[in-house]
Amino acid sequence: MKIAFIGLGNMGGGMAANQAKAGHQVLAFDLSQAALNKAKAAGCTPVGSVAEAVKDAEVVITMLPAGPHVLSVYSEQIIGAAPTSALLLDCSTIDVDTARKVAGLAGEAGYVFADAPVSGGIMAAEAGTLAFMVGCDEAQFARIETALEPMSRVTMRAGDHGTGQAAKICNNMILGINMIATCEGIALAEKLGLDPVKFFDIASKSSGQSWSVTTYYPWPGPVPTAPSNRDYDGGFATAMMLKDLKLAQDAAARSGASTPLGAQSEALFQLFERQGFGGRDFSAILQMLRGQMGDLKQG
Ligand code: NAD
């Protein structure tokens, strides 16, 4: 299959490589020469423009930073330049309104489009084990699932256009709130003379249990794979969590949903980021809540 891949950054680089590994011809484009060089080394064919990448594409995949990039790349460079038979898949995390706008523009021009944001970070992108949340026409889902297969562990249809993005921001709002709740529990346990490691044993088997506790415990020790064991390096950057929480708050304001804890968690991650920790894993916010930022590397 001939695939055009636009946006070869932290996520897109690994995703494009997995499409090439699956035997597809991947015409890859990014504004960054370094990203193009990396894609070439991973078996993709770098090209000089979006137009060149999409010219004869059967599938077009985009993995771009945010809504404005997605809108301009689709409206100015993909729609009209790719054959109308091409399947258009945007895997970036963007706002629901822009996703629906792009779906409308693509649909009017005769294309099949889906919003297909991902859960899972850079390691999952490299390993081909991302979870995709898809907003698309039901009749098109099987074809979309097949196209995403080399990059995915699971692909779920959320509903019509825009609902893939809705699923992504609602899920990550729960995660942001849960992580802060977990960190507050640990900070209080410590003050009360309860060992945070012992607290893990208890909370992970009690009603305080959540993914943030059992899979991503922000105190080193109990979950060896969690970023807390490596000085909060790698993992899911605070800046990325903040981006998703902002999208959730914008969506809540627009739709009239009441999300007071989502708003609080956005404010707390914002505070943490402003102190220079946007590049640290988001579970490092524990150290801010403990008042122990002195030992934490900025970045
Ligand atoms: P990134 O900044 O590393 O990559 C984005 C790439 O897009 C860059 O290489 C940039 O040069 C390129 N780009 C920007 N404008 C372009 C244009 N007009 N034409 C071609 N290329 C262009 O970001 P990332 O971490 O790969 O994230 C991509 C998307 O995935 C974001 O929407 C992000 O929210 C989402 N996401 C990221 C993660 C993560 O852990 N990094 C996890 C899940 C979802």
C-alpha cells in the first residue's frame, strides 16, 4: 500500500517506521530535515512537500502538533492534492470542533476522513502498540482499522466524526485528575507517618485503586516501570498533559459541561509547568505537592 505520512516528530517518526516495517511504501514529509533523515533510516522515502507525498497515496496519515496545523495542512495541502480515493487519517490530538471542520471539508471534497488520536506515548509509537480512538462513519471503520493495524495494539470506534478526539480528551482529563488525587494521597500519608510504599500495598487493593496507583505510582519503588524510578524522565510530559487538559476545559466551556476538578487539575499542572518542569513526566507533580521541588531536575 502507498502511504503518505505527514509529521514525523516524537510520535509520527515511530509510527511511520512501523508502516514501512509492515511492507508499505511510506512517502514521508516533515518541515524538519532531521526528522526526514530519521524517517529515511527507518525505511521511509522522504519527499520535499506534502503535495509530493499525497499525490498517489492510498492512505494519508497526519501526526501534527495541534489544531491549527491540522486545519491548514488539510485545507491547503491535502484536500484537492490527494486522490479522492485516499483514506485520510488524522492521529494528532486536537480540539473536537477543528476535527469536525476538517471532516466536513474532506467529506464535501469526496474523501473518507477519520479523527484517530492515540493513547500511549513515544515508546508505544515505536513498538506499534498504540490505542486508537476513532471518530468515523461506521461503514468505514473496518478499512480504517486495517490501515492503522501496523501501529496499534487496539483500535476502537468512538462514534461519528469528532468523537475520537472527545474520547481522548475525556480520558486524559480523568487521568490528570486521578494523578493529582494519587499524589495528594501520598503527600498526606507521608505527613501522617504512613510509609508511601506501604500505602501503595493498601491503596492498590482498596477503593483508592486506579491506573495512576497500580501502573504509574509516583513514588519510587512499588512499580519499577513507572517514571518515578528514573527521576521522572521520559514518560508523559507535563506539557503534553497540560495541552490535553486545556483542550478538555475549552470543550467544557463551549459545551456547557461542568468539570470543576478538570479545571483544578489544569491549574495545578499549569503552575508546575511555569516553574520549569514542563518536560518532566506529569507524575513528578507529586514533588510540588510535597513541597520538595529542590531535588527535581528542571526540563
Ligand atoms: P512533535 O512536535 O514531536 O512532532 C510534530 C511534528 O510535526 C514535528 O516534527 C514538526 O516539524 C511537524 N510539523 C509541524 N507542522 C508541520 C507541517 N505544516 N507540515 C509537516 N510537518 C509539520 O509532537 P509529537 O510528540 O510527535 O505529538 C504529535 C501529536 O500527537 C500531538 O498532537 C500530541 O498531542 C499527540 N500525542 C503525543 C503523545 C506523546 O507522548 N508525545 C502521546 C499521545 C498523543
